[in-house]
Amino acid sequence: MKRRHVITLSLTLGLLGAGQAYADRVEVPVGQQSGAREVGPVPNNGMTREAVRERFGQPQSRRAPVGDPPISSWEYDDYVVYFEHDRVLRAVIKHRPQAGTASGTSNGG
């Protein structure tokens, strides 16, 4: 009976160690990613909808709030502004592939 517990413990510890060996993570800042470009000022976190409208103008389109807390978005030419209630949560620059790069390609198959 003792031997069974030792074998089970050994297998469990071995599996835990194996999973951690492959946990590498690579992060590349947005400004260093291929296709990143300077778009000028974007709304800051915490700005009100009214302040965004006054400074950046009317959005091209708007998405109604979804979820709890309600998250809505306004789309501009170069970025999308996400709101939580009436405040900017984040402004995200749209990805645009650089000239000469293929988009929508696959790895064959």
C-alpha cells in the first residue's frame, strides 16, 4: 500500500514539473509590432464621452453597451474607444498591415 502512494506521488510531481518546462511567454509592445504606426493623440483612460466628442469629434460608428458593467465602443478612423459606463476604459489603435505584406495568408494545406 505504501509503495502505491510513493508511485502516485512520483507521477504527480513528474507531471507538474513537465508542464512548467513549456511555459515560456513572449510579449512584444504594440509600438514594436509589425504594422504599428503613429496615429497622433487618442482619448485617455477616464475621459468622459462628452470630452471625447469635444476633442476628437463624432465617431464613425457606435456600438451599444454589452454586459455588466456595460461596455460600449466608438469607432474612429485609426482607433476604437471602449467605454465603461460614461468613461473611457481604453483606446485601441487599429492594426493596418504594412505595404508589401500579405494579409490573410495561411501556412498551406
